[in-house]
Amino acid sequence: MDQLKLLYLIPVDLGFSPEGGIYSPEQIRIIYSLKHFVAENASTARKMLKKCGYPHPLQEVEIVEFNEHTRAMPETMADVKKMLTDVPVCGLMSEAGMPCVADPGHEVVRLAHELKIKVVPLHGPSSIMQALVASGLNGQQFVFHGYLPVKTEFRKSKLRELQVQAQKSNYTHIFMEAPYRSNQILQDIVSVLSDLISLCVACEIGTPEEYIETKKIGQWKKSLPDLHKKRCIFCISA
Amino acid sequence: MDQLKLLYLIPVDLGFSPEGGIYSPEQIRIIYSLKHFVAENASTARKMLKKCGYPHPLQEVEIVEFNEHTRAMPETMADVKKMLTDVPVCGLMSEAGMPCVADPGHEVVRLAHELKIKVVPLHGPSSIMQALVASGLNGQQFVFHGYLPVKTEFRKSKLRELQVQAQKSNYTHIFMEAPYRSNQILQDIVSVLSDLISLCVACEIGTPEEYIETKKIGQWKKSLPDLHKKRCIFCISA
């Protein structure tokens, strides 16, 4: 492994940075030392750099955008490869939270391993992990399913499948949904799952609007929160 | 929900704090404001407070130990409940990484939800999440299995089961092992799994000895690293 070449995986805040930002002093030192990034979204990446007091002119920063849309273009991976090969130290940033979780960034990391570049994951916000630990549900075994199917019938059938899995073993099952469908999926969850299943609704994690509550489906049914346009993580457990 | 009562979930470093510690300025402000903690290990918790420049005398800090051993004692949960009820703001700390992941802390959080105490999860180190993102394997769906069975035959049978699951869907499967069994489990992994399975070995995450490498089982077989007494996370994917 070429120890001189490094790819730092840099987490991004979850929508709201408190005074002083989300990074530790050591992480700030690392971020300030970088001028080359692969980012899920270039504009978010620049905003994040600005917010944490990045000391270099942003015009000097080189960013290759790698996301759900650009990854299909043949030149994107070539640009990423050129940056990883030409530059001794790069950073990889997601749009929010940990890079490579619920985004296609792992393809960049896989390439880094193939190129024998050392990958260094910085710690940081992860709405999935923070939802899980705050849920009070089992954190010794868990599954993250990403997004459930969009179509109602497939989504309901997937929810039934997760309930069976949760009843068979003690794993916590975690999934998410686009903010404009949060109310819809909550309706589906309470209509499909048994009253005795525990559900944690974790909204807007890491922001001043953070809301996290865990109750049995039977209790949720008595009064459902309005989740419209809220970024939510759902955790269920038998 | 009684918004005046708060339980902060506080992550702890993974064995090595760089200069300045792992916390952001906002997190430091929160930690300094606390004098009551539930901790997996009281001595680790005190060390962590000292390391991050905690400004109050440590004798003034009240800590209830809640872990695999004390949780069976009837007075432990009573002590936790008393602290959560009597004090407006408490912290929950694990021995390393995020609280409630791979430790029984979720029982404390469940109680907090029952008592209508607001639970606030701070972001921080998580060897599982950092191993996953640095593995280059799929981070859009994954399973954390905790510890595999100790007995060789059951462990091998579990590994075969995980391989079948990995081949059926695209989920990444993550598990860990006690440091003194790391070489043994690596032997079992390469002896049981097919040459085409991808394996990430992630050791001593967040420390100067960090080592993360992803290769196919067939490639690993050519030369196995010595993992003796190293804290490892393993990720596999078909």
C-alpha cells in the first residue's frame, strides 16, 4: 500500500451546524490541509468548507461531483481516478452525514482500495446511527434497509416482510423515506404492522427541530405526528 | 414530553484521542455542563472527562455503572431510574464509540423514553460505521450482527449462513470479535467463504495503528495479516 496517498472520508453536518461547527480540532486541521475533493454535491461541499472556516480561496479547490446522476457518465469515474492518482491527499464528502452511507460513494472508496490508496474514515454525524442509539431499541444487532419501495403495495409488502424478520430474531430494522413521503410511509407503517411492534420515529436529527420518540404501534395509532417534509429515520423492533 | 429533562448520548473515543480530543466545541460545551452520568465503565468515563478538559472536580461527578455485569443486579436499574428522575440533565457513555451500539445501553434509553425524557444523541466515533464506509462495500443496505458464536462449528455455520444471505441480496454484513480471537476468526472466514466474496478487515479504527483493507477471499488467502490482540471489524459482501 502506498502510504503516501490518502483518501479522507469526511462527514458533513445534518443540516444545521451549531456555533463552531461539527468538527473536532484534529478534523479541522485535516480538512484545512486538503484542496481536492470528490463530493456528492459540489455546492454543499463548498458551503461546508466555508462554514468551518476553510482558510484557502474556494476557487483553488478542485471538486469532482460523484452522485446518483453523474456516476453513470463515463468521464466521471475517469475524473475521480485522475484525481486519486495525481494528488497525494484527497477528501470524499457526502451531502449530509457519513459519506458512502445511503449514497453511491462506496464506488469511489472501492477504486481507492484498488489503487492501493489508504482510506481514512473520519467520525461524524450519521442520522442512521444517531436514530438507532436514541431509539432505545436493540443496538447489538441491526439492519439498515435504505429506502423502501415507492409503490404503496410493494412498500406494504416490504413492511410485512420486515415484521416477520423482526419477530423471528431480535434485530432492529432501520429504513428511511424522502421527506415529502414521510406522512405516507407512517400511515403505511401503522396500518400494516401489529400493535405490539415498537416503532421509533426520528426526525431532523442534529438540527434544532430534532424529534425522536419510541412507542408501540398501538400507542402511535392514538395520535400520529405530522411529518410532512421532515427528514425521518424509522426503526422497528418486535 | 417533559422538555426540561434531557439524556445526552455521548460517544467516547476509540482508544486514542488526538490533540484537542474528539469533540466539537458545541459537544464540549454540553459535556462540561453535565455532572451526572450513566456509564458502561466508570473509570473509562472519568478518563474521558479528564482528557477533554472537564472543568469540575471529578469527585463531584456522579456515575451509575450500567453494563453486561451490573445490569442483572436489581439495584442498578433502580439507581439509573433515580438519577434520570431526580436530575434534569444526564449523560450516557459507552466504553468506546457510540453508546447503545454493541452494548446494553439501549435499556437505559428505553427507560428514558418511558419516563418521557428527551433523548439527544451526539455524533461521534463508531468503529462499525467507520469500517463500513472505509470498506468500499455497499453502504446503502447493511446488517450489523454483533459478535459471531464463540464455538468454531457454530461460528463456521453462521459464516456460511451470512454468505448465503450476501449472495441472495446486495447487503453488506458486518460483525466483530474479541481481540484475542481475531486471528482465529480470520482463519475461519477464509476457510469457509468462497474465493469471490469481498472481505474488509478493519483494525484499530481511530487509532494510529488503524489498518483497513478490502480484497476478495481468494486474494486474502495468499497472505493473511497478523491480527493478534487487534480490535477488528469484518465486513463481507458478495
